[in-house]
Amino acid sequence: MSFDPTSPDLRRRRFRPIPVRLLVPNMITLLAICAGLTAIRLSTEGRMELAVGAIVFAAFLDGIDGRIARMIKGQSKFGAELDSLADFVNFGVAPGLILYFWQLHELRDGGWIAAMMYAISGGLRLARFNASIDDPNKPPFAANFFTGVPAPLGAITVLLPVYLAFLDLPRPPALVTALYTLLIAFLMVSRLPVFSGKTTRMRVSPELLLPVFAAVVFFVALIVVYPWHILSAVSILYMVSLPFGWRLYRRQAARHAATLAAAAAAPQAPSPAASTFTPAAAPDQEQRPQERLH
């Protein structure tokens, strides 16, 4: 059968209408990529405060695009792949270059190696996440934990030396910044269980609805007025919370192992077929096995 590129059926399949609900999350992801690329440009021009602000904005967009996609049922495989590429650019490449142009360039090749290792660790972290997202052997409680520090939080945390410098604190030596960058890179590719809270469902009672709205507005106002104070505090608190997430994972893993051991040691109930009454065989039927033996 010959191929006809002008076939109406082929044209209908190729230009099938796409629902708008599938486009909205992808547009948010593309906007996040634009923010990450703009952060790289701003860092090359020495406008570090705007560059860091663009990374924070990209992290905010990354946090809402998936939720919006689930809310409007706009998930797609294309969107998942695009989101991974955006995370690599925004939270792997861009923060590494910001740190390099900000201070790591003072170490020359050593600073570039630290920035490059961070970017590569971000890519490896995302590749491992995509490969293990459908792991059938993962225990149920593990869905509430990340393996290693996630890329967006790694990007926010690795820029802590920049936040502190914006607060007019003494800038740390370039070697300290490089070692801190390598530490965050190691935490991203490590097997450290990090609490995510993805499966935790939080409900707000009607009486607390207005106070919650007021608290959210107050927090946003604090970020706008005191961005570097808030980002510094969030980064430090997040680093301090990592051992607690590890302890929680170990506790739930031990509880899950004990549950499996108890289930395996429990006596098995007799099957209904084994407990039914079997009538005695007739005399002529009892002699048939002996005949076969002879």
C-alpha cells in the first residue's frame, strides 16, 4: 500500500486538537525555564540579586505546575519530560553558574570543577528520580520520602552563601563556598531519605480558614520585604531537618519490617478444601491401588 502524505486521515491524526488543560502546565514550565535562563544572563552581568530572585521564582513555578496539572487533570508524558529538563536548567546549571560568577571563579579551575559537579549532580538526581518513579519494589511508606535532596531545594540551599553576603555579613572564603557547594551536590545524589510530605493530606477547619489566609499573606510579605533573611533561615532550617527525616525513615522502615515478619510468622488458616469430610472408599475401590502395585 503506497503512502499518501495528502491523505485526509493522516492530516486529521497529525493536527488533532489538544485540550487547553494540557497546555497550561507546560506553559508554566516554559516560564520557569525562561526564569532560569534569565538568571544565568543576570549572573554574567553581575546583577546577582536579580539572578537569585529569578531562581526563587523558578522554584515557585516548579512547585505549582505539578499541582495545577493534577488539579485540572492536565498531566502528560510530554509535560513530565519537559519538567525534568526545566529542573536541570533551573536548579542544576543556573545555580552552579551563579556561584561561579559570584565567587568560585576566584579558585579558577577548582571553582569551575565545584560548579560543574553541582550541575552534574542535579542531572543525575533527576535521572534517578525518573528511573525509580515506577519502582514496584518500593515499600508504601517510601512514597513520603525523596531519595536525596530534591533539585529545587538543593538550588535554594546551595545559594546560602550568597544570601548571607546580601545581608552584609562577611563573605566566606572561596574555598569554603566550593566545599559547601560540593556538600550540597553530594546530598543530592546520596541515598539519604528526605521527608517530602507528598502523601500527607492537610485539611483546614472552617474556623481556621481566615487565619491561614492571613498567615500566608504575612509570609509572602516577609519574603518580599526581607527576602534574604527568610531564604537564609529556610536554608539553615532545612539543613538542620535532614537528620530528623532520616530518623523518621528508619523508624517507619523498622515498623514495616516488623509488620512483614509478624505476617510471615502467623499460622496459616486451614483451607476449606482440606477441612471437608471425605467419605470412606468402597471395598472394591480400596483394592484398586493394590492391583496397580502388583
